[in-house]
Amino acid sequence: MADFINLVVQDGPTRYKILRVIGQWGPAFTLPVYEAAILSPQDNETYTSSVAFKMISNTQEDYFNLAFQDVQTSQLFQHNPNILPFIRSFQANVEGSTLFCIVLPYDAIVTSLRSILSSNPIFSEGMDDKMIAFVFERVLLGLDAIHKAGKHHTRITADTVFFDLKGSTAYLAYAGSLYERTNTNLEDLNCLPVNRMLAWGLAPEVKNDESLEFVDVYETEKSDIWLIGILGLELAYGRIPVENRRELLDIANYVCTSLGDLTDTWEQLRIKSAEFARGGDSLELATALSVNQTRFSGLFRGFVARCLDDNPEHRPSAEQLLNVHDFLKENVANMKTFSDMVKGTNPHLARFVDKDLQKKQGPSSKQISHLSFRHNGITYTILEPIGRWGPEYSLTVYEAVTTTGFSDPCPRHVALKMARNVQGGYLEVAMDSVEKNTSFNHINILPLNTHFTKHLKGFETLCIVLPFDSQVLSLRSIISTHPKFANGIPQTCIAVALLYAVTGLHVLHTKDQDHYQITAGNIFYHIQDKSIKLAFAASCYERTYAAEGSGGCPINRLLSWGSPPEVDNLEEEEEDLFYEYDTFKADIWFIGIAALELAYGRIRVGNRSELLRIASYISNVRRLPDTWEELRTETAEAEILKTQPTINFLEFSKASEKPQRFDPDFGKFVAMCLDAEPTKRPFANELLQDDFLRNIHQGDSMEIFKATMIMGERDLDKKKGVVIG
């Protein structure tokens, strides 16, 4: 994917520059969709607009033919007002290969409903059923046209329904205009990933097993109607967090029963459907599951229930739903506020709507979106908050766009830190962090793009410009956006990442600098020079992930609740000094915590005490089980055994061992880092000599890491005998 970044593709006089990956398309959604800039005739740096861009080489014959078929199918509906059209398609010759390209409208024109749900706080719990009726009318009109043409859709989700920001209407994407956005906001590693909903959310007659492999062939139009019901649930609740496909089918079955009222929250619906699935006396269940009143109408519940009937023959057609069902007939006429709600309060979308509307909204107390300023010939436009930094993470990091011109700018996305001279001395702290960062020029230390002071809104402001997603990817971002890494990455890739992170840390320690902000979110893969870099001081910040609020300790506060145990021994008046904590051995502890995050995808604990118990257990047994849940269970059992002196704790651990996906060297490495006694933790240079890191061949390591983590390949250079599991 990254090989196409900055590629310029020409279609007659029009030139497109590939900027970044924004989604997937094709069978199993394995092919990347890009954001592309339409370049001005003068140069490759200025642009006129942005588009979504599908691209496939003729060397991929099956997919190449599929793209042609999609375009041919879409041409049947190019003028249908309810189906999202593509802009154009063409072939281009690039370096001896023929590329088939499909150009689609992008965020300045349309945005998917899933993006609206994830970026607008007022929709975090879902939409009003009247708004859903507005969407359903247009989706069903498009679907009815598809069915009457003898076609099936097969891929209906909230990510394939788009809202027109200018025309205030909705479209159903289909065939050539179909793709799924890469969206981390709706990911939760505790449940099935929302961007794989088309695998685990299929109709019962299409999918009857627990596998998550994608099924691309539907047998009936009624399978599309099932997906309309699933779409209704996603719009109603904002997302569909379930543990497995069986749970989703149980929920659908419950909704279709006479007891199955739609509850106010998804958690209530999960609980009631689970009770129903377990069976019981019908009168007792009716009493236990009764719902006095919910925010959803009975008509909406009835509409969803008709779509989710497990018997396809009992589901209505798209035409019947449009013409017969009272839910649409009574609600659509009353839907007057969808456009105002989407445009008027959404900080992510507001930057695309009319300037007059933006002025009416007034400034936000939480952010300074839309602020533009110019420095050294470059215009910086702030888009939205993406993270936190500084003492107690009290300062905001923004996504921003830099341009070199006003009339036809070419956007380059950056991360932007800002500190003003009125923020409780934070300006001095920020300047100190810049000085620390710029004093190191090392391949494994992430540098700043630039930094400068600017007089903004009446205050002297320090601006720190950092590379962003198109230039660098944090390991946490890679893990959170790739479902196959939801439960951790291969051990070889962990070793490669930690080898270079510890190398960077050793450089800091030799210069008498501590780090104290080491997490998977501050270890980056640099796309341009293909290296792994440790963010330090001014280049550190913690990304905000919307899904982090659900249960347990949030990952974007890991540096707080994941601190080493000696921090708990500080006097209360010293707690404000956590940010400046300068013990090298604390950095080694954080290396161990980062190793756990990489190994298991995420650290899911109820509180800090549980994390410390897990660390203590690892230090004792010096090994890592296959899954995080196994680690939590073994730790809990070990706590019980501590109260039984007749049972040898280590013997218990050895007795429960089984073949592991992590070898003993990795377990010992993590155990050393997580020793509760700081003096027993090794120094960074000693970690580099440990067997776990010493066995990594530096010449091949980055090739291995890139092929597995970035390119998504499983089998690597077999000639060298290197295989990633």
C-alpha cells in the first residue's frame, strides 16, 4: 500500500496524486482505497480538490476484471438519485503496468453514516428512529432499483450509506462506488470489529459457521433485507459490539419475538436477548424482560423485526417495505432536522460545510478547529483534536493541514501541538521538551518536522509540528486498525520493534536523559526511511481512541495507570511530578508494559492493582501464555494459591504449561522489565544484549517487520528461511 503513496497517475490532462490509504474494497475488502489530490497544471504540490481513488493493476487479473465488472454494473445506475455514482474510471500506464482506476467523491462532498456515528458525539449512542426512517427510505429506493435490475447488493452497512453534505440527501453506494472506510474510532478489541461486519453479520442462510472468512456470494434478495435490519441496529445504537456471531443471531432472534422491544441501550438489549436465549417459562420471561417505554417506537421495532426474520421467505421485499410498512410512511414526512443535526454540531464534518454555517456555530471551548494561520510561507489549518500531551495530558494535539498556497493548496496532514504562555507554565515545559528532542539526531529517535512561536489570538504560542499518519504509523495505530492484530502481533515483529525502541532508549540514557512515556503509541514505523523510531519529549503524545471509554483502564491513559510500582510510594505532594519522573529503571518498566501491549493487542484490566498483580505473576513464572484472558485467569488463580502455603506456586505454574506462541526468551525479557524492585531491572544496554533481542538479525529485521505489519504478508523471504507465524 505504502508504495503507491505520492504516486502521480495521469488521465489525459488530469493528474491525481496518491496521498494516503483511507479504506478497503474488493472481495474480503483486501484492496486499499486512497485519498488522492487532483493536481493543478503547474506542479505536483498544489491541488484543486480531493477524491477517493480505487486502483488495481492488470497483474492482479481476477481483481482487475472485477473492477471492470463493478464499473459496468454501476453504469446501469449512474443516474439513479438514490445510488452513489462514481465520478469516472480510466486506465493508466505506470512503470510498465496497466492500472485501472475508479474515481469517487470524497469527504468534501459525501461522508458515510458510520463516519458520522463515530465522529459526532450526539450520535455516540445512535440516531433517533425518525432520522433512521429518512435514511431507510433512500436506501430502500436504491436497493429496490438494484433488485428490479436482477442484481443483489450483498454489502449493506452504515459505511456503504453516504450523506450528501451539499444536497442534504443520502445515497446507497453500490458496485463501483462501494468501499469501507478505515475507521479506528469504532474499533473495540473486546468485540468483533465493525469493519468486518460483512463477514460476521451475514444473514443466517448465507453464513452458518463461526469462521470470519468473507462470503462474497448471496443466494437471494432477502439476504440484502437482513442487512437492512442489521443497518437499523447499527444506526439505532451507534455500533454493534458483540463477542461472536452467535450472540448477534441471538439478539436478532430476540428482536423478532413478541417480547423483543428495542431497549434504550445496546447493553440492555444484550442482557435481555441472553436471558431469552437461555430459555425459561414464557410468563416469567415476559415479566423479567418487559420494557415500559423506550426511545424507539414500536413501528421501528416491527420494521427491524421483519428484516431480521431467520426465515428468508418471511422477510418482505424492498418494494414492500417502501409501500406498506407504516414506519416509513409515518416518520419520513416528519424528518426535517437530519441535515441540521449532522452539519450543525459535528466537529469533523463542520470544516466541509458552508462558511456561513460555521460562523453561526461560534467557537468551541474544547478546541480551536478551523483556525488558520501562516508561518514562513506555509498555511496551517487546524482540523480536529486527535490526542493529548503535556503535564497530566492537559494539552491538546490537533490534526492539521499545511499548504503553500491559498487558491489551490495541496494538503499535507501533520500533527500539531500548541502551548500558550498563559497555560500554567506549560509553555516553559513545552520549550524544554523541544530542546531535549532537537538535541538528539539519531535514526531511532522520532524528530520534529519543525517548531516555532507565533502570536495567536492574543497570546505567544509555541507550535510543534510532527509527522502524521501518511508519514509515520504508531504501533498502537497499526494494531487497532488491523483486525488480524487484535490479539497481538507475531513475536518476531515484537522483537524487531523493541530492538529499535530500546536502541533509541539507550541513546537517551547515555546522554543522561530519561523518557518516561514509552508505550506502543509512542513507537513509530517511519514510512519514508523504513525505520522504527521512538518518540521522545516533544515528539511524544497519546492518540485519542473513541472506543476507549468502555470498561477498564483506558489505553490512552496507560502512562498514568501503567506506571511502575515505585511511583505509588511517592508522597502525596510529589504526585504532580510524575511527568518529570527521572528514573531510568522506570523506562525499563514501560518497555515491559509496551511488550505486553504488542503481545496481546491491548492491556485490558479492571484497575491498576490488577495490572500490578499481572506484572508480579509474570516476574515469578517468567513466561507468557497465549492470550490475555489466560494471563488474567492464571494471575487470579495464583493469587488464590498464595493463601494455601501447602501448594508450591512455581510448581503450579509449571504444571499448567502448554505449548506457547511466545518462547521462553520473550517471557524472561518481559519478566526482567516488570520486576517490582527497580534495582533488579536491567539497563537499556543490558536489554540489547539479552537473548530475545540479540538473536534478531538487523539486516533482515525491517524487511520482516514491513512485510508482516505494513504489507500484511504472512510468509516472508522463504529463501532465507524466515517465516512469521
